[in-house]
Amino acid sequence: MSEQMGTRRIVHTVSRRDLIRWALASAALTLAPGARAQSFPSRPVRMVVPFAAGGPADTLTRATATALSAQLKEQVIVENKPGAGGNIAAAYVAGSPPDGHTLLVAGQAILAINKALYASLPYDPEKDFAWIGMMGSFPNVLVSNPEAVPARSLAELIDLARARPGQISYGSNGVGSQSHLTVEVMAQVAGVKFLHVPYQGAAPQRADLLSGRIGFSFIGASTTVPLVRSGQLRALAVSTGSRVAVLPDVPTLVESGFPTLDTPTWFAAVAPAATPAPALAALRSAFAAAIATPAYAAEMGKQASLVVNVDSQAAEALLARERKIWADAVRTTGATAG
């Protein structure tokens, strides 16, 4: 201590340890929350599938999760939450923390059909989600159990339905699902009636189809082609506008006299709408890079799926078109749920 000009001045000695402590504290203060948020992802990312494990959506998601994980340098986990036409999974993700670590696998049901089908929803498909990217598009195949339904063509199936109205059963992914509406539009155009048996995904209905508990179903090509080739199931039609390479001898619904039924299935990844822009940008960039890899294209080929790159701007037009198509189908068939 020393005194100068009558005023007492206290001189402290600052240690090297104090300087280091102050420097670290200052660095922590300058790292604002916004800067920390940019280190996305900070933990594993979950992709929530609205169907049971083992179906086309689940298979597609697992391939996507592997490719996305390589881009994000973080584990991507697949979680199945089936039920209520996808509404359980959609409501769960819509209410999840909007930090980019929980994504929803959504297709026509969640993003286009359910708003027309249900009196009310626990989420808003037009406001609650931010588009990340499309995972893939694939044909559904109308497959029958040869022992339960002896028809060798769609025309023969229609003839059987005329002879046995309401007795030939078919499975779907649930009331108002794409597979349900496709069959009901087909039946309405043909003037016949089938018996609808709803399921919570493709895997359980495929099991019942193989056992003969139901007569036919529309199921994704990825899980039906091997069963068709083995003779366990018979393919009568595909739901795309043109024939598919994996089943070149199987006609389309359009060829078979149903011109409005060019209805491939697609699934996309979406996040809660309030997800911060940096996390959305990181997800979209990683997603676009993931589906552009040769390995992903090869895997989609194995699953009879097409890689379709749809960015967030193109998605707006796609969703507007899909919502009109399926709202018309719901109105025409009179389908209702919940």
C-alpha cells in the first residue's frame, strides 16, 4: 500500500490465475445463445415414422437415416409411432421442442388427406411443420392372395366383386389412408363394393394377406415385389401413371380403366415449424447431400423407389396439388374418420 496527495490508494496484486479465470468468463459471455444454437446437431436426431416397423415407410426411413447420419456426423434414430392415420406421430412431433432434433416422416395422409378426412386434428398440417426434403416416391402394387382371390387380372377382380358384392376383403393403412381411398375410388368407378379392413401399417396387413385373412391390398413395391416373384402374392396393377421396371408386365390402374388413379406414394421429412433457421438450413443441406449420394440411389433402386429432390419452395406447389386431389377423393367416396 502507498499514500499519495493525501489520498489513500490501495494497490492489489493480480495473480496469473485470476487473469485466466476472467478471460474464460469473458469468453463464455461472448458466446451468445444464438451462437451456441448453430452447433447443430448437438445430440442424436430422431425420425418418427407414423407406421409400424417393417412396412415401406419404415424401410425407406431407415435407409434415409443411415445416409443422413453420415452427413450430420451424428446418429439418426428411427422411432415408430403408428395409429390414427398418422395423427399420433404428427401431434407428437408438432408438440416436440422445435430444435431440429425430432423430425416427422410425413406423406399424403398427414400432409394432405387427414385435414379433409377428420372433423378436427391435434395439429395443423399447413402451419405446424417445416419441410426438410422428400425421401422418395414409390408405386403401390395391388396384390392379391391367389388362394383367397382367384382373379388373374384387375378386370377379373372387378367381375368377382360384382358376383360377390361386399364379400371380397382388402386391407389398407387405415380409414382414409391413400390405400383405402384408392380402392374406394376404383370401386366407385367400377360400380362394385369391397369389404374394407383397416390396419396400422403395411406389415400387419401383409401378414394377413399372406395368410388369406384378406383378399388383396395396395402395398408399396419395396415389400411386395419379392413376394410376387416367389408366387406368394399376385400383382394385378400398379398405382403409377406408367409401368415400373421391377414389374414390367403389370399394368397400371390408368391402363386398366381408372384414369384418375395415378397415385404414387411419397414420404418427406418435416420438422416443427418453429425450428430455428440455422437448424433448418443445416438439416436441408445435409438432407440434399444425403439423397444425392450414389449409395442412396442404389438403395432406393433396391426398394423400387425413386429419388426425388423437392426443396421447400417446390414443396408448396406439390402440397397444394396433393391436398386438392385427396380432398376430392374424400368427398367423392364419402370417407370419414374420427
